[in-house]
Amino acid sequence: MKELALQVDGIMCHKCVKKVTDVLLGKDGIEVVRVSEDFTTVTVELDEEKINALQIGSIIEKIEDKSFKIIN
């Protein structure tokens, strides 16, 4: 497992955190999802043989009804 931290803009509340967490945990290869207390960083533990950083960023940016943006 590899740990990856992504800077994300647009996470504003705990409801957004739940949405990001639920969506990412539903993807094969993602085992753990954490969002920082200030809502700026999403950290995931992933299996690089199943999913990569670009795919995770794309998943976050495409979450329905949200306007999250990867900034790193």
C-alpha cells in the first residue's frame, strides 16, 4: 500500500467529507481515506496495481453535484 496526499479545493463541510470518503472507498484499490481537519487535504492508502493518483484526482473532481478541484 502506498499513501498519497492530494490538495483539494472545494471541500467545505463534514457532508462533503462523507461524500468524498464514500465515493473513494467504493473504488477498487483504495483502502483508507482521510480528510484533514481544515478540509484541504485528502489522503488515501492505495494499491498502485489497481488505481493511480491521476485516477483518484479525476474521481474526486467528477463527484456529482460538487465542485472539488485538485490543486497539486
